[in-house]
Amino acid sequence: MQADDARYLKRKYKGGSLDVHPTEKALVVQYEVEATILRETGDPMLGERKECQKIIRLKSLNSNTDIASLARKVVEECRLISPSRLPEVEQLLFYLQNRKKSAGRLRRIGDCLCFVYSEKKEKKQIKPRDLTPFEGIELDEEANINSIDDYVELLYEDIPEKIRGATLILHLARNPDNLEELLQNETALGALARVLREDWKQSVDLATTIIYVFFCFSSFSQFHGLITHYKIGALCMSIIEHELKRYDLWQDELQKKKKADILSNLKKEYEKALKKYHGLLTKQEQLLRVALYLLLNLSEDTRTELKMRNKNIVHLLVKTLDRDSEELLVLVVSFLKKLSIFLENKNDMAEIDTVEKLAKLVPCEHEDLLNVTLRLLLNLSFDTGLRSKMVQADLLPKLTSLLGDEAQRQIAMCILYHISMDDRFKSMFAYTDCIPQVMKMLFDCVEERIDAELISFCINLAANKRNAQIMCEGNGLKMLMKRALKLKDPLMMKMIRNISQHDGPSKNLFIDYVGDLAAQIGLKEEEEFVIECLGTLSNLTIPDLDWELVLKEYNLVPYLKDHLKPGSAEDDLILEVVIMIGTVSMDDSCAVMLAKSGIIPALIELLNAQQEDDEFVCQIVYVFYQMVFHQATRDVIIKETQAPAYLIDLMHDKNAEIRKVCDNTLDIIAEYDVEWGKKIQSEKFRWHNSQWLEMVENRQMDEAEPFMYGDDGEPFLQNGDILERPDLFYSADGIIPADGAISPEFFTDFQNGDLLGPQGFPSSVKGIGQPESVVFILSV
């Protein structure tokens, strides 16, 4: 081609892909330039194509930027972006605006660029290039893999040359493509390990640089065997322990210097020492950071982690929590979080002031540090003792304040939920603004099913009386009841049930909702929801409540009777029906209605079927206890059923609550029925004196010895009633039978002397008071 022929140069731009910059707030435009040289006639003489990229930096982009306006401005000012791609530009800008806070990622699906949200935050993989460069690794020369032997030779020189050689090797190691080749060079790796072992105390920069080289290998699991071979992990543990001791010494020296300078008014000396201290601290924290990163990578293997635990890794990490470097703290807390999933490590953390040190980090400005700290606290909060320490460390109001932070709300609520499981801490929530916040969250929830953590937390809080009263303030109960009945939400109804169990003003508020709750019982609702409605009604022991009207209005008696049949429904529902019957039985007219309906025999049948279940037995016996207060039901129980016999059998049950209710019920029965009273008194005597009676029954007496009781040698008490044996009792003033064994009128007559015979002894008991009788003082 002749130069005179070339007249014109034509450029043609062709737009390509559009993407976000990986680290900066910028868009990257890929495009193609086609340059053509034209003759004078316009014909092309020579053409060439070249792929280029343009970076559009968006320095003004922040959380308040109007994305639509900025996108239009970008399209208008950049001719490489077609106006038809405006929606794509808006999407990319939106991603850039939210990149730091969101767990989403940008993915290309087909020809489209889509922003995909991730439900679960991915574990951040630590890569060799993630660690920020520090002063020791900045070099003017470029490292070359072909010069590795020269760099190794530097490791045999003085400390400055060793640092230079190690730094050059580090530059190579930071590129993962070089790791395989470095792995083959045993001389280089052996020299690095030797220098680290021998000279780490002489230079912090040298130790940091060499550990950084091995950290690059630790980022990949397949190279962990190499690090184990050179025992770098154990050496790092020793280095960390030594540096932490040095830190304590620096602190002591600085405090001494400060006191000495105050006394001698030499502030400049202290300031000089403080400046030197900060310089040493910066380098030390760089060393700690890279060493701990390496150990964190190695701890992927649980056997290696166990070795670290045996070398006291937990104590070293907790001690490091005193530092101020946020980057170092993120690493330390992340390491502790990983360790905390094992019981032994958790127990180590419980022995030292881990929670107290973590409490100082809540809240903090650094979002990642706050998040990982809360996650560690969540792991620790499964331990009762550590939950107690969290409360003592004043974490309760701090965590409550984080409920307003959307990014940390979920984790904070999970920790608070665990704390609320302990009854001793429930009342403390009333002295924070926690309850108004969670109530607002409940009412603002637009989903049909409320978040499990939120509603579970509320259920626990409602178990405390003061908390329940705060929940009912204003229209709280009305709003809860409205939502629960509308959505048939069993968990919200469980929360309402917990509120209803507390006596006081909050319980009286339920009178307005008795009809609504009763209406749910006859309907074919979900069993879980009906159980909670029944439980709520059972808690309403309100004197002014007309239960007879409720039972008739909603025809509940047939439902209650039908669901007493064993196997008619799930045990939980049947149990709630029994408890409900116990509640309504306190009303005299309701008790009569239940007796006429045949519910008492149904309860006895259920008692037979569920005699191994203490909860069922206790609740059924409690129903009998309530019914024997009313004459109509008492007569049915005593005369038409064998309920008293069952109660006598249960009088000595291993469950203390069952024994207590049985005793109280039998005392009332004994007072109103003479025949059952004797049986009950006799059984109580037998039980109370069972050991003595057994001893007498089985006593092997000498044939020549006269029998103690009679001359016929019959077994003791074989025949006859125990209470008809006067020789078993002796008292100067007569005998007082067991509590509840006879009616109260007996004691009145006894006190007035109406029952005393001529010798001052009870006339109704034969033989009592004779001085020659054998003395046995036995109580029933």
C-alpha cells in the first residue's frame, strides 16, 4: 500500500457486555473497535479489530442515590451503552448500591444478568490475596518464579536479606498458579521452615512474611499435609502465645512509664513511649492475624483442631479479644465461633470470661464484627450457665436495642429467645422496651404464619405475669385474639393461653372472648388450634363467669363426653378436655349437669386406660376433688361409682402431686360417708404402720414363749378389724383419730366432754385407758 493512497481513517465502535467492577463502585463496559483505512474513492484498504474496555466510576453512588436518574445520566453520557439497555444499567447500579449489605450475587443466566439473592450467607473463603499487604512485603522489584533459587540463597544471609528473600517468595506464593511449582521445591520450603523456627524471635517482619507464605498454602486443603509436615501449626501456636505475653509486658511497662512521667511531669517521654508502643502493636497484630488465619484454615480437620484445643487455643483466642483492631477481632471471633460447636471447646469458653469480653463488642460500628459476635453468642446461649453470664454482663438491653436493626434482628432475637427459656430471666424483659417492639413486629407481620423465632419468643415472654400485662395494654389482647381467630394460628393461640393463666386484671379481659373461644371447640378446626382454645378456657377461673350458660349455649357437654373415650382423639386433646371439665366443675350447676350426662363413669374408664400417665391421673383425680364439693356429684361418686376405691389405691402413688390431691379428696369423702370413712382410715393406718405390722406378722417367736396377743397362736391381725384392737392404743387423755378420718363434729363433742366416759376416757372406744395394757404409740 502506498502512503499517498491512504486518505481516510474510519473507526467503528460495537458495544459488548456490561458488568460491575469486582471491587469498586464502577461499571465495566466491554466493547470492540474496528479501525479501517479508506482510499480516496472510499474503498477500504486495511482493517483491524481490537477489544477494549471502559470503566465508568460512580463516586457519587450511595444509599440515597436515585438509581433511575443516575442510570439515565450514564446512558446519555456514554455512547457505548445503547439506550435500550437502560433497565440493565439500573439493575447493575442497584446491585452496586446494595453490594456491601446484601448476601446476593450477580449471575449471568443466558444473555441476561440477574441479581440472585441468597437465603443463607455463604461462608467466606479466605484466599491468599485477601490479606491486606503490610509494610514488610512491599518491594520495588518484580518476583520471578525462575529466580526462586536466588531467593532461597537470600535466606542464608543476615536478617534484612532474609526478609527480602522471604518477601520475594511470598509475592510468588500469593499467586495460586505458582503454588504447585513451589510445592516441588523442597529446598525452598525447608529453608523457610528452618528460618522461621530459628529466627522468628529476632524479627516480627520476617516471622510474619514466612507465615504468610505458608498461609497461602493453607488456603487449599490439598496442601495441608505440607504444613503439617513442617510443623508450622505448632510453631504458630508458640509464636502467638509468646506475642500475647509480650503484649502484657508492654502494657505493664507503659503504665509504669505513665505513672513515672506524671510524677516527674515529663509528658514527652510518655508520648514517645506510646508512639513506639503503637508501632510495635501494629506489627504484632499483623503477625497474629496471619498466624491465626493459617490455624483457622488448618482447623478444617477436626483432628488438627483437637490438637489445637490441647494446646489451649481457646484461652489464647479469648485473651486476644482485648485488642482494638477490628480486622483481628473479626478473625478471632470467627475462629471462636467455629470452635464453639464442640462441647469441649464451649466448656473451655465457659471457664473464662468469654461472654464478658464479647459483651463489650455489642453493639459496635463494624457490621461484620457485630454479626459474627452475635453468632458466637448464639452458639454459646445453648448453655444455661452461659445464658446466665450474658444476663449478668448486661447483654439483655443491648440485644433488645438490636431488634431495630434489620441486619442483626434475627440473630439477636434467637439469643433473646434462648434467654427467655429460663423462668428466672423472664421478668427482666419487662424492664426493657423489648415487649413493645416484638408486639409491633407481630402486628406488622403481613404473612399468614408469623416467623417461628418471633412467635416462640412471645410465647415464652407471655409465661410471665408482668410481661403478660404489658402485652395486654391498650388493645394488645384484642389485636392478638382477632389475628389468632382469623388465621386459626395455634402458636398465637398458645401465646394467648399463656397470658390467660395469670390472675389479675389481664385474666378479667378474657370475659369478652369466652364466646369466641367456645365457638371454636365444636367446629372441625385443626386439632392443635382447638387444644389451645380449650387450654385458654380452662385457665379462666373467674368467679363472675357463668359456665352453665357457656356449656348450654355452645352445646359443649356432648363434645366433652365424646372426647373422654380412650382413643377418640390425640392424648393432648383428651387431656385438655379433662382439664376443662375440672375448671367448669367448680360451678355447682355445671357439676350437676356433668353428673347427669354420665361424664363421671367416662372419667373412671379413662383413668383405667391412662393409669400409667401421671398427668392424666392427676387431672382426673382433680376433677373428682372439685366434684365432691357439690352434693349432687358427691353422691354419684360415692354411691354409684367405685371412684373412692380407685382413690384409695392411688393414695400411695409415687407421684407427690397425685398423693396430695387423693388425700384431700378422700378426706372430704370420709367426712360425708361413714362406711368409706372407716375404709379410708383403716388403709391409712395400714400404710403408716406397714413396717411395724410386717415385723409382728413375720416375727419368729419361741414356742415356749407365751404369745403376746392371746393364747391361741393365731397370726397377728389375721382376722378382725385393726381399729377394733384396743390393745394397740394407749393414751392418758384418749386417742385422737387421724386427720380427716371422722367428721369435724366429733372433735367439737370431744372438746366439750360429751364423748368422755366416767373415768375421763372416750366412751366410744372400748378398753382404752386401762393401765395394764401394752403401750404402743402409733399415729395414723
